[in-house]
Amino acid sequence: MAAWMASQTMVRAVWDLTSSRVQQMEDSSKRLKLNVEQNTRLLRLGLDSSRETADQPTERNKADLLLDVLASKLPTDPALIETLPTVLRSLSEELQSISGRPLGHLLQSSETKIALIRRIKDFAKELGTAAKDDVERDVALAVYFAAIANALLYHNVKISQYSYTELEHSFETLSGHDWTPPNLGKLFKKAQRYCSKKK
């Protein structure tokens, strides 16, 4: 009987500790003003790693990096910085961090100007060229093709030399990855249908 009571006390203590940590995570995420996708990522990090397969860490790394890139802002055009007076050049980095919309918003908005979509595509190309591994390269490709998808869907402009068949296949592949966020996956699926009709 004493052993049973001791085990119940231990179970209750573990439950209280777990509940306390979950509450702390919820409080932290509210303080940080995390969106649903970011909360989901945070929760995934706490899952039992013993259930992971060999591919899951890579997939999770891609998902995390892609969400980080989509949450970032497009860097200021270096040519534009060169035209600024010397006094303002030092402020350009600080101004960039507080201005502009995140890449994810720009890529999914029908109001984003085509010139800006082209800049995002070029930025993604630079990311891919500078990539150190397949994770970074795949994330850069996702952003690159998201820019192409935006141009097709919202501007009816093809900003790529790929054929519609090749683009359709790329959009299909990207929309099917587990690491592609749902909203970006929808963009890729719409672009895939668009390309299918254009063939």
C-alpha cells in the first residue's frame, strides 16, 4: 500500500511538472506573439525524439529554415544603398529591419508588384548559390518557385525560362513536401493547376 501511494505521489508530481511546463510554453508564446505555425513548430520541438526516423530531422530543419526565411524581410538592394549619402548608408541595415513586409506575405499577396517579385526570385537564386547544404538549397528553391508562382497567378507573367510542364512538375513536387507550410503549399497547387491549363 505504501509503495502504491508513493508511486501515485510520483505520478502526480510528474503530471504537475509537465502541466507547469506546458503552461510556461503557452505563456511564453503569448508574450512572444507567435502565430499558429510558429506555435506548432515550438510544440514539435518538444516531441519525443525517439520516435523520429532518420529523415525527420532534415525535414524539420527544412521546415524551420523555410519558415524563418518567409518571416524575414527582403534585403535592401545593394545598388540602392550605394546611391545613399554616406551618413545614411550606416542606417540602411537598421531601417531595413523595421520596414517592409515579410517575404511570406509578399509571395502570397496579389498586391505585390511584379518588380518586387522579380527581386525576391533573384534573392532566392542568390540564397541557392550561397547554400552550404541540401537543406538551404531546397529552401531557396521553394522561395524561388514561390516567386514564379506569384507572378503566374497574380500578374499572368512567366518570369522563368522553364516550360509550363517543368513548372507544373516543380509546383507539384514542392506542394507535396511535409516541410512546405500549408499556405505556401496552396500557392504551389494553384500554380500547378495554372500551368496545367497553359500546356
